[in-house]
Amino acid sequence: MDVMGSNELVRFGGAQHEMPNCWKCEHFAISWDLNRPYSCRVMGFKSKALPSIEVMRADGQECRCYLPKLPEIHPLKDAQKLDPLPTGRARSFAIKPLSGWWG
């Protein structure tokens, strides 16, 4: 199972296994604990090794909670690429106030 290049071949127990790449998982986090720097938000644990490796050690199966990260979207940068003004300046996305008794 290869989702957007998210799996890696890892040698574990003398055999090669295909495991999810935690760095590309939505649930992966870095903790402030120097002894256990990696954490999984879904499973709720921290460890020295990547969470997918800990799951393989404990369960013998690949992580079932893997969810690929969505690509980061930068509205202003993407808008400039898709719809630039003829002058080359960025389009302003400011919302104009409605006219009414206040203005």
C-alpha cells in the first residue's frame, strides 16, 4: 500500500517491511520531551523511535492510523499564480464593507 510515496521499506526482525512514513502523517507530532521526542496524536503515546516503528514492535503489523498530510495551501501565493493582475501586483482580497446607515 503506497499512498503518495508515504511508505518506506524498513528492515525489522530480519525481514523487510513496508511501513508508513510518520513524517508524512497528519497525526505525527514532535514532543518537548527530550527522552521521547516523537508522538502520535491518535494513539496518544510518545517514544524514542518513530511511532510506526513502535507499532510494528508491539503489534507486528503496520500502523492503521496513518493519514497522509494535505498539501499546504497559501491563498495569496496560489492566487497570484492563478490570477495575476496585468500590473504584476498581487490581488487584494480585502472585504469591502457593505453600505448602510454606518457608512
